[in-house]
Amino acid sequence: MFFISIFLVILSSYFITSCCLNNSSKSNCGFLYLFLIAFSQIVLSFEVLSLFNSISEINFLYLNCMAILISYIALKIKKSEIYKPDIIKEFLCIKNAVKTDKLLKIISIFFPVFIFSELILALIKQITFGDALSYYFSRCTNWIMNGNLSHFDTFDIRELVMPINMDLLYAWKMLYTNSENSAAMFSFTGLIIAIYVIYNFLGEMRFCRRKRLWAVFVFSSFTIIGLMSHTPCADLFIGSLILTSVYLFYVSFKYENNMALYFSALSYILAIGTKSTALITIPAIAVIFFITLFLYKKSIKPIIYFLIFSIANFIVFSSYNYILNYIQFGNPLCSEGHILLNQFRGGFIGYIYNIINYMFLIFDCSGIADFDGYNQAVMIFRDKIINTIASTGIYLSPYFSEKYIFTSEQNPVYSLLGMIGIFTFYPALFIIFLKKSKKYTILKVLSIAFIINILFFSAVMVFTKFNARYLVTFIVISSPILVCTYVKNNRSIYKWFISFLLLVYLFINPFSEAFSNVINNVKGIDSAKTYTEDEQIYEYFLKNNTDKIALIMGTKEDLKFHIDRLKLKGKRVDKLLVEKLKNYNLKDYETIITTKNNVQSSSYIIYSEYDDKNYISECKYFDKNKDEIKLYNGANLSHSVRIVCEIPYIQIQAQGFEEDKNIPLNNYIVYKRK
């Protein structure tokens, strides 16, 4: 049924795309319109069904069929021509272009192998990405079983407050397959969109196909791009959405195409509904748009239209969870506590510190094992600067005392561009300003946009060792600048060196990862470990007769998704909050699962204070019903952190439960009714 739904969504989106193109000569926008309409349709379908508590397989198909009918009628009424992209013609042009550059021809042979390997990995690779297992898929399971997108009780605040659009794609798949496998195919779609936009964006600027292909090949070879292409992570995907928005905005100016302007707004709003990182890019995107306006000497009217389109699209396609957040937490972004945990602090010195940290991430050489010594040397140099700042006494983050994980390991959280990025992307940020041709003007603006994004990001979010992945969005937005690293002369040492790295990153790395995945020996690749304990407890409850399970666990526990999966098998699984424990009747459950780490974060956090040992000091916490609960006590401290409360093991045992000794686990305790 999932493939039927996919077919119906694509077909209805294809009809609408044909209507929107309106016989325009700008047919290369058609593929982007198709993608954006399909994505919007999935989001809107879930939102409509949620309003009636009716999320189900058959109801989703009903909406798919209605979309087919409406779009077909619109196509007939408008008498639009069917969108027919001339793929063969473009392929022949590319084929002729690479014939004039032998190195480019060699790389172009291996590039399809890279794309195919990434697709296969996205479809078959075991999902081990921490955020996906700890809250992406878990929230999807709850939406499906509840029949709506409303907030629910959970001890992981991220399940409630984070934007939902990307997760709705996962929910779409899980709705029909009852499985999270192959969810990374949506990230792979983000790669394809990014490649398509880079190629066509540079084409609009009148760069030859050789240079456009070079930019695409270099971009695709970045370590983190390959990793995120087969990992259910939103950063590459929203970078593609925002770059699409910039491209369509440029097209709307160049051809005075209001339809492209509308889809530009839609693309950006979908990004805002996908991940809050998109909000951080607003200053940089505003600079791009206003400079484009100045270059084409247009009136302010297109910007006004863009804002109107954005507001309308936001209300329909991205506001749903922001409204729920406002209702529950009084803030459309998230709870007060979650903001305090992640917001920047440290004053001007801390701001400079953040910038230094992010700038040093450019020296990443992940994917090449022999560069561990180099990475350590870079970190020693960085630490000398950091220690000088730290001597001022400014406290910035619990992670600042740690060395950034900067190794040859390929990891979608810690990796960035790899060695090739050092010699291409970062030099391009400055080389682009040496180009005098007018066609480089927009690219110069994209280079400036990257710097603006880094400066603004450093000011709004505390630095942690996990933040490298957020930079991927900024890199994707500015990626067309890679065109300036192309060298026509095949005798150039630089070109030979980069070509060698391209082959390494495009072919050897994906091949080695695919091979390692097949033989189940994925050492150092994508942090791919097997969650044996979580799978073990899932299989145990899947096979026994326990139908009513309660989870009273810590915040970022991967197990909660594995147990949530039991809901799809017809079992009742509830996540209980310690702060509301007296409101639950534990006698309704046959089994209770807790963590041996006997604390749980609050879902309705009022922040307290902590030190580097995470001790809580002199604070009062009240849940929604204003009931005070017990917290840890500690020394007088000075920095905000998540409030935690003790899991009442004694109270659980007093309710007639005893520890189940048949499941010897290291991280969890299973209680069964006596």
C-alpha cells in the first residue's frame, strides 16, 4: 500500500506541476515544483487527518485519491500541457561536455556508482543514528497510534517541541510498513535535490557544463554529504530546501516569474517546518534576497509578495506544531527550559570562543585514517587559543572542557567536509572575490551568506561537540561557490590532487562502508553499533503475552523507540512522567520498565542550576498542576541545565511489582506484577 500511496502522491503532484508551469520555458523548475508539491501534500494530509483524529492507512489513501481527482480536473480546466522534461537532450549535452576534459570524464564514470551506492545504503543500512532512535521514530509511532499529531506524555521534550515536517515523511512510511527501515531514503532525496539545484543554478549564471559538473562532484564528495545521504538526519534535507528557495527566487527575478517566487517561499517555509536551523539562516537569506533585488534594480514589490506567500504557506504547511507548542508551553518554539539549555551564554568573549570553535571545524579530515596525527595537532593549536580565553573565567558550556572528537571516524554528528573541503570549499569562500566577471556576483553573496550564518549561529546557540552537523545546512546553501575551484588545464597539480580526492571520497569510502555493512563489521563507520540490549528486550515482549507496558525512563533512551514499536504490534505502551506519577494507576499495567540511571527529565521544565557534575541546587519545580516534586540537592551553582527527578523504585515495588530476573540487562530494570 505504501507504493500505491507514493504513486498517487507523485501523480497528483505531477498534474499540479503541469498546471503551475503554465507552458513556461523554465521547465527545469518543474522537477523542483514536483518535489515541493509532493512534500507539501504529505504534510497537509497528515495535518488534515490529525484535526479529525483520523490518521490511518486507508484515510491517507482517501486523501491521495482526492488529490488525484482535484489535480486532474484542474489540469483539464486550465488546458495545460503535460510537463515533459527533456532529460535525454541534457544528458547528451553533458556527455559532449565531459569529452573535452579527460579528468572530468573519469570522475563522471564513477559518479553514478557513488549515487547508486548511497541509494542502496539509504535503503538497506541499519539505522543507528541516535536522534532517530531516541525521538524521530518514537514520535512517529505515537502519532500513528494516537491518530493525531497532538502532544502526548513523554519524558523526552524533543518528541514534542521539534518541527515535524521531516518526521511526517518517516511517519508516512511507518504508517504502511510498520517499520523504520529505509527511512533514510528521504535524506537521499535531499542529496538529489541539492545536486539538481547546484547544477541548474550555475546554469542560470551561464557557467559551462564542465564547471557545473565539477561543482556537483566536489560537493557530493564531502564526507558529511555522503554520510547524511543515507542517515535519517534533516540537515542536508533542509539545506537543499533553502538552496532551492534561493534558486527559485533568483529565477523569479531573472524571468519575472511569480510562480517561481511562490515556490521559493513555499520551499523556505517547508524548511522552517522541518528544522529550526532554518530560522537561524533568516539574516543570511535576507541579505541574499535584498542584494539580488539591488542587482536587478527591481522594486521592493517581489519581497512583499515573498513575505505574503511565506505567511500563507506557513499557516498551512508549517504552523501546526508551533501552535501546539504555544498552547502547551506559551512559546511557539519550545518550552522555556529547552531554550535555556541550548541558548548562547557567555557574553562577547563567549561569542568569540564559539566562532573559533566553528572555524576550527574546517580542518576535519574524517574518512582518511592516516590523518589522526594531523587532527590532534590542529586540536592542540585550537586548545591553546581556547585555554587563553578560558583563563578569563567565562563559563560557556559543559562541553567546552572536552576535546572536540576530531578523528578519521566517519560520523554524521562529528564529521564535516573531510580533507577535500580544506582544499575546495573554504578556499572558494575567498577565491570567489578575486573573480571580476559579473556572473560571479551572486556567488560572492552566497560566500558572504556562509559567514553570516556562522556569525549568527555562534550568537544564538551554545557550542557543543554535536553542533558540527548544523553547519551542513550553511554549507549546502553556499555550495555553488565550488564552481570557482575548477581548473581547465589538466596539467595542473591542484586539479590532479583534487581529482584523486574526488575518486577516494566518491568511490572508495562509500564502497568500503557498503562492504562493511554487508559483513556486519562497521568499525568506525557512522558510529554503526548494534543496540543489542534494546533489540533483546523488544523481542522478549514481542513474543510473550504482556500487553500493557509502562516506561518510566530517562530522557534520551533509545529503548523507548524499540518498545514504542510494540504499539504497532497491538500492544499498549505508555510513557509515564515522574512529575505526574500520582495521576496514573499503575495497576493498569502488567510490566514497568525503568532505567538503572534513576533520574528522569521533566517535560515541563523550569530550569535550575548545575555544575559540571550535573548536580541540582536549591530549586523548586512545579508541573502543570502546580504539584511540587522532589529534586536532587547540590551546592550553590551558577548555570542552567535540565531539571531531573528521581524515579521512585520503592513506590513501584509498593504497587505490587517485583524485578524480573529473567531479563538480565545492563541499562534497564524490568518489573513484573507479582
